[in-house]
Amino acid sequence: MEKLFEWTIPSEKEKSLRSLIGCKIVDIVKTSYETYPEYLSYLNEVGIDYNIDKISFFKFSYGGLVIIFDNGVKCHFGSAEDLNSIIICFNDSCNDFNDAKELTFVSNIDNNPFLKLLNYKIIKINILTRNDLNSKQKGLPSENGLEFIFKNDEKIILSHNLTDNNFVFGVLTKEDAITKNRIVKKSFK
């Protein structure tokens, strides 16, 4: 029986993920444990002079993501270094809103590339991994990405170390640069 009330890797939520095929995304909420000024301070501290706008804050700030679907499901996403994986939870009890300093809604950011994906139907979901895992990573789940695919090959890609920047967890579009070493581990249509 599938567990419904815990954070886990995407492949352990196959039934729940399959139920999202044909659903539409009605909102996306980024939860951040840092404010926008703290995010900018971190970038300055590590010498990054790009990703300084609000859209990059949405994509890369330290915190999770909640996607709200038209069937009423709220799906929480994060990243776990000890699993080398995206993690997922389908329950309000895993809500990280209470501890977050800042909430950023897609609909509140001008020119957010995710806005165009609201109300598109999901036609496919891919669990991604990398083909260049080291021996330690091969012993972990290493589900490094979860890709929601819409018509016209539009995508939301939840990334755990799929980019070459200093951000572990990222919320990406098909235009974002992710490693060429990614491969599809499992696909749902």
C-alpha cells in the first residue's frame, strides 16, 4: 500500500503521480527560508553576480515548492541530500508554510515563465536521474529530477543538482540549462 503522509522519493508515489496526468496546475507556491535580501546577500557572499532577480529567487531560494492542481491536490516538493533526490509529499501535514519566511506565488511575479503553464493539462511525468553518478550516488535513490510535461513540450522541472550552479534545489523551465547527463528513470503517461 502506498504511503500518503510522508516525504519520500517520487517513485514511491507512483500511484499519486499517475493520478495527476490530465490535471491542470492552478497555482505554484515557493516557500523560502530566506528573504529576498538574504538571498541576494548569499549570492554576493559566494560571488554569484547572476540569478539576482525575483524570478531567480523563485527558482533557487532555499525552500520547498507546493503545486496546487485543479483536482484539489496539493503536492509538496523538496530536495534531500542524504537521498540525492527530489522528495515529495501529498498531504497538508507536510506543509512547510509555517516555518518559511517568505511565500512567493507564481501569480505575484511579473513575467514569471511559469505563469503561461497555469491551466495547462499535464500529459506526462518523468522521473529523472543522471548517467554520471558516482559509486556513493548509485547506492542512493538519486531521483534527481521530476519533470511535468505539458502540450507543446512545455515543462516544469524540479531539480536536485541538475544544474551547474550552486543551488541544490531548483524549479526550472525547459529554457533553463540543466545537465546533459540527465536520463529518464521512469515515465508516466
